Amino acid sequence: MAEQAISLSDWLEGRVAVGLDPALAGLLADIARPCTKIAAEVNRAGLADILGLSGTTNVHGEEVKKLDLYSDQLIIDALRQAGSVCGMASEEDEEIIAPSAAGEQSDYVALFDPLDGSSNIDVNISIGTIFSVFRRLGPRGSAAVLEDFLQPGSAQAAAGYFAYGSSTMLVLSTGDGVDGFTLDPRSGEYLLSHPGIITPARGSIYSCNEGNAWTWDKATRDYVDSLKDPAGGEGRPCSGRYVGSLVADFHRNLLKGGIFLYPAGSKKPGDKPAGKLRLMYEANPMALLAEQAGGSASDGSTRILDLVPSSVHQRTALILGSSDNMAEYRASQK
Ligand code: AHG
Ligand code: MN
Ligand code: MN
């Protein structure tokens, strides 16, 4: 008889027993609830298109929203209703989002990319939700202010993602390793399926959008070319794997090992190279997970988790993955 799988709630209880703040445990459970609904909606997104529901009103007379906005609203409403945050920031909302009155007593702010990989929704490729949690800096009792959000990634109290793929998974860290849970659709429970994830020290997978190679600096282009060259170094030639959803590309590389690169690029001579991915709710959470699993994450020169943000929506270059691959990448940039 297979031993009883540990549910997310049991796992959280176990972590609280050894010191995890119960309020943070509750917040993580509060994030899981709307994401389970997003998973269900993702699984019928194609159906909505077939039934011509998308972009019009559905049978209930409700306006059918884009999945990004639908997901955004689900998470905001759930966290407000639970009162588990004193403020939120989302890729889909320019301004920071006020909490409910109850939320003003919370010690935590949440930042999220409610639907990552939007361009893949209607071609049935895995997408996800990414979240990052910080302790507020100021005293309890009022809505969070911008400074509560603009903390370096090393201060994250928790971070993780939901991957809506062949199964729905939650991968998270509260700073004490990385654990993966798989949604059991029958019970609606997340069950611990990947305890203590450690990413391989070296992997043969590299993930990047090579259509952007012309915008990269020479050292980055040469490094990626070396990955494809049988004589280019250890573990060559590597395999290119890139689906264009950060959650999916990151999750595969976390389990199998390798390196993901979204380098800074400049599209016009003289342009300052710029990153595409968002620091606060894409790069920071993934960087925490990468480091907690034994890998590392940089913007090409600086550790992602050391970057001090100046805006909630700022973008960054992101290179992250297995420790040996990352050490080799760093050496190639000298
Ligand atoms: P989002 O859908 O939240 O905007 O994120 C898309 C991001 C990320 O998921 C992915 O790694 C990257 O965009 C892909 O960018 P390209 O299509 O430029 O390769
Ligand atoms: Mn995204
Ligand atoms: Mn998004």
C-alpha cells in the first residue's frame, strides 16, 4: 500500500511546527485556492474559443475576460477576502493594490504574475502563475506602501509558481529548500510529489529565444554558440528546449538541470541593452527557487536576489540554472 501522500495543508502544518509563521502558511494556502480555479479555467480555455465565448458575453450574461485578467481578479479577490495581505502588486495592474480592511493587520505583501506565458494560452502549451511574498517593513494596521514592495529578492519570505501543464503543480520555497506538490484533481488537494528538489549541478539543456541573438552582446552570443558546438566544452552539444513560458522552461530545467537565458538586448545601435522579464514577479521568485535548489541566478553581472528595485514593474535580464552551467556562463562573460 503506497504510504499516504502528504497534503499541502499537512506540509504547511509541519513547517509551522518548526517555526514557519502561521500567517505565512495561511497566505500560501490562500494563494493555492484561486490558482486551482485558474487551472480549471486553463483546461477549458480552448473550449471557450470553440464555443465562441471568448470576447463576448457567456451563457450567464457575464463578460468573458482574457485569462490574464480573469486570473488577476481571482487572486486579488481571494487574498482580499482572506485578509492575508496588507497589499498586492500584479503584472496586470499599474498601481499597487489595496488590501481589505482585515488585510491591514497582515504582515505580508504579495506580488504576482497571474498568468505567465499568455502567448501560449491558445496553443495549448503549459502556462503558469508566479508569486513572491515579502514581510512588510512598516508597522501593522494600515495598507502597505510602495517601500514594502521595493525590497531585494533576498528578503522574500516565500516564492513559488503554479504550473498548468499535463498536471497542475505548485513549486514553492519559504527559504528552507524547494518542495513540489501535484494537484489531485479528484480531491482538489495538492499532494507532496517532489520533496526537497535539488537541481542537478550540470544539465545539458539550454533555453533561450535565439531569435533575439542579434540583440545580445558578443560574449553572450559566443557562449550560446559554444553550447551547440560538440567541441565547445563539457556536456556539449547541449539540447535546445524553449517553449516561451518562463514557468514551463524553468520547471523543466529545475528538474533536469541546465541553463535558462533571457539576456539583455539592444535593438538599435547605441541603445542601452534592456531585459524583458520583470524583476519583482518573474526573476526574483525564480531566482529564490533556483538558489534554494542549489543553482544560481544573475542578470548577467549581478546576483538577481541582490538587485535593489526602484519600481514594481522594472525589467531585468535573467540567466539562471544549474551551478556548473552558471559558473561556466559567468567565466564566459569575463
Ligand atoms: P507573460 O505572459 O507573463 O507576459 O510572460 C511571458 C514571458 C515569459 O513567460 C517567457 O519566458 C518570455 O515572456 C518569453 O518571451 P519571448 O516570447 O520574447 O521569448
Ligand atoms: Mn510572465
Ligand atoms: Mn503574465
